[in-house]
Amino acid sequence: VVVRVSGPTATVCEEGRLIEARLAPKLPGRPVVAGDRVTLRAAGNERTVVAIDPRRTLLERGDGWERRARPLAANADLRVFPAGVAAPPLRPRLLDRYLVAAEVGGLEAAIAITKTDLPHDGSELEEVVDLYRSVGYPALCGSAHDAEFVERLREQIGGRVAVLAGHSGVGKSTLTAALTGVERATGAVSERIGTGRHTTTDPRLIPMPSGGAIVDTAGVRTFHLPRMDREQLERGFPEIAAAAPDCRFRGCAHDGDAGCAVVDAVSPPRLESYRRLLHDLR
Ligand code: GDP
Ligand code: ZN
């Protein structure tokens, strides 16, 4: 299992041992990412990654103005989306984008709202939490510095692999450290590789002592949705996908179309998110 990729090498966990392996130059399915299961070939002391197993799930982000899909983590079960209730404030529209990426990639999703120890609008928070729970997403609230909150999150993850991905400053590093016991320098990990200093911002897989693992993406600064088609976007909103068969016309875009069943079945802020993303598809 790939723990981390840094340039042309990957750290791979093989039977509990961490080994460094080169990436074969013509590796099909590149790029390799944390969570990938790979085949190694040994030659002397050197290990080379020669094949990537088919991925069960794949979380991707959009890169550049074209929002080309770039893998962020493979084979994770769950995406936990940490969001601050304040500093930075909660942005449901942003949350929806992250949830779409999880759904499209085949991951479950849960929301972890942090910083509830800071001053915030309690009724607004309740509204947001109720909305997402009604759609079916587990939503936890608390402070990343509170052990009880961390334990509830740990229970939510259980023995699974969870990607912690969200905006900067929302508590990813704090939560990752609390869940795994592994501290991370804020922003990025620096380490010695060979003679020079190498800074990596690539996601890395960190096991939790309680079982399961976290994919830490604290070095990933921005998250854009990858380019997708309308069917994928619809799948990204499970309650819209569930209501869509009742629309009068097949292929209804749920954007003011006649006989649309989604309008009555879906909450206005979620529908608005969907429509904005729909108009972004081009
Ligand atoms: P990241 O950028 O998502 O990795 O966020 P960090 O974990 O580095 O947190 C950013 C800052 O917010 C740090 O100073 C944390 O101590 C602080 N912080 C994180 N979570 C909480 C929280 O729940 N409550 C409060 N008050 N501060 C928090
Ligand atoms: Zn419709």
C-alpha cells in the first residue's frame, strides 16, 4: 500500500514495513497516490513499482483552469470534510462541492464541523447540520482540541480509511495529530531525502493506533472539483439522483424544466448548489 509519493519515489508499506520504491517510468495508471495498492519488483536492493491495482474508490481534484482530474487518494472508504464554524466561516456551497467529489469517487462522506468553541451563530449551525443529516450525511460538531469530539470522529471512521480534506485553517492538522498521534508541521512535511532538503505536500496515509487510517491532505492548499459530466454531477447529490426518475422527461436537468420532480423534493440551498455547478459544467 502506497503511503506517500514524493516525485519519482513512493513510500510503500509491505507487510508492516516501510520501504522506498522507484516509480517505473511507464507505469500504467500514473500518477500513483496514497492508498494505491501496487506491485513491486525487486532487483538487488532496489524496489520498483511496476503496477497499480484497480482502484476501489478514487478521490480526485481539478487541476488548473481546465480542472483536469488529478487523483488525491485511492481506495479510501470515507471522506471526512472538516469545516470551521467560524474563522473561516461555514460555507455550505463549498461543502457541497466536496461532497460531490466524494460521491463521484465512490467514497462515503461525513462532515466534521470544528471551532464550535469560538463565537458563532448557533441557529445557523443547527440549520446546516439538520440539512446535511436529512440528506444522509453524518455531521459532527465540536472543537478539534476537545478529546471527546476527536473520539466521536474516531468512532465514525472506525477501522476504515478516511481522507481528511477541506480548506486551510479548518483543523485538519489538529485532528490528524489527535487521531493518529503523529504531529505534522503546519503546511507541509519537510524531511531529508538524499542530500538535499525536500518538502512534500503530497497526501500521506497515517495509520491510527485504534485501527483504520487517515489520509492527511494538509499540504493540499486548494480544492477544485474535477471536470465532470451532468450524470456525474447528479450522482454527486444523492437526493437529486433519488428524485430524478420522477421527472417527466428523461435527461431532465432540474433547472426549471417542465414536470421536474426534483424541485419539490430537494431543499432550496442544495438545489441552488447543484444548479450553480451545472452552469459551471459548460
Ligand atoms: P489545517 O490548515 O486545516 O490543517 O488547520 P490546523 O489544524 O492547522 O488549524 C488551524 C488553526 O486553528 C490552529 O491554530 C489550530 O489550533 C486552530 N484550531 C483548529 N481547530 C480548532 C477548534 O476546533 N477550535 C479552535 N478554537 N481552534 C482550532
Ligand atoms: Zn428534473
